[in-house]
Amino acid sequence: MNAIGLDTEKSKELADKLSDLLANYSVLYQNVRGYHWNLEGDKFFELHVKFEELYNDLILKIDAIAERIRTLGFASEYRFTEYLKLSEIKESSQATDGRNSVKEILEAFKILLIKQREILDLSDKINDEGTNSLMSDYIREQEILVWMYSAFLN
């Protein structure tokens, strides 16, 4: 058992999945910063604010995920080169087209939601309420954002 009363081996599996999630969040965060900084076009004022809201939210989630990994008893990766190796979300090659940025955000949310549901399933199986609660909150929040960003595109 680890320091919080969870099976150490199963906690390692969970920490590995959280590390993968951390990498994906970190790449998305940097993409959204790029969208915010480089946006051009008629929706500039609207999207500039929304992208700032999003990256401010993402940085809080990144911190919480890294701290959860530490709480489970494992080291949190911090090197961006490692994030790029792990992340399914890739660095964006564009940052000026707002509609395309929103499409990339929606694709990233799909990836995050799938990963978070996998983590939620595992954390439930090992009775890790801390991780379970975190993932439930993130899923609920992101499903709403998917609806809102999709409505923007329509």
C-alpha cells in the first residue's frame, strides 16, 4: 500500500495514465496559448478572450494532474520533449485561423475525454476517490465546452 492507502502497483498504472494525460494537456495548453497570441480575423475579440479563458483553465488542470501523480507516490514529468513523445495531441502548425483553432481544440477534447474516462474507470476499480473526482469534474466541464465550441462552428 502507498501513503494514501492504495495498492502501489495499481497506483503506478494509474500514475502512468495520468502522466500520459499530463503530456496531452501540456501540448494542448501551449497550442491554445499560440491560438490566443496569433489569432487574426473577424472573430478576434470573441475568440481571443475564449482562448485566454481556456488556457487559464488548462494550466490549473495541468497542476492538479501533476500533483495527483505526486500524491499517488510517483514523479511528475516536466520536460516538454517527453510530453511531445507521449502526447496524442500534436503541436499545432497553425495559430491564426480561429475556426481551425476551434476545430483543433474540439479534436483535443475528444482525445482528453477518452483518456479521462479510461482513468476514471481505473481509479474507480482501485477505490481512488481523489483521482475519480478529478476526472469526473474534468469530463463534465469539457463536455459542456465541446457543446459550446461546436455551437460556435455551426
